[in-house]
Amino acid sequence: MLGEVIDEDDSRTGERREGLYNGVFTFLRKLGGALGVFLVMGLLDVLGYPKGEEQSETARQAIRWMTGVAPACFLIRRRAARARLPALAARVTPRS
């Protein structure tokens, strides 16, 4: 999908800016991963995840939700975004 965005930008501006797009994409991916770990660890702390002890049922349930339901929600969002991609691809016209 990133390649198609770069092609769309090229068709609009006449400039190839792959480095810019790939740099921003990599930064955002790393930022998202770090933010995800921060949020999960904070949520586990709030829900009573005791380090080195037996886990409470609340902590176990939180882990189940974070490893099952949350990824499913992100997958649904991704599929919805992907469904709009053919409309973008139809707008891209190759330069002669």
C-alpha cells in the first residue's frame, strides 16, 4: 500500500519521494510499537498484574482481551482501510 501512496504522490507532484515516505512510515511504525507496549504495560499495572506472583483473574482476563479481542479490532480496521484501496488504485494514472 505504501508503494501505491508513493505512486499517487508522484502522479500529483511529479516528484519521487520514496525516502521521505519510507522514513515517516518506519518512524510511525516504531512509535506505534513503543506506544502499544507502554499502553499494555500501564493497563496491566492498573488492572493489578503482580510481578512474580500468581495472577488474579482480572489480570488474566485483561491479558486474554489484549491478546485476542484487541488484535481482532485492529484487523477489522485494517480490512476496512484495505477495502478503500481499489478506489485509490483506480485514480492513479501512470505518467507517460
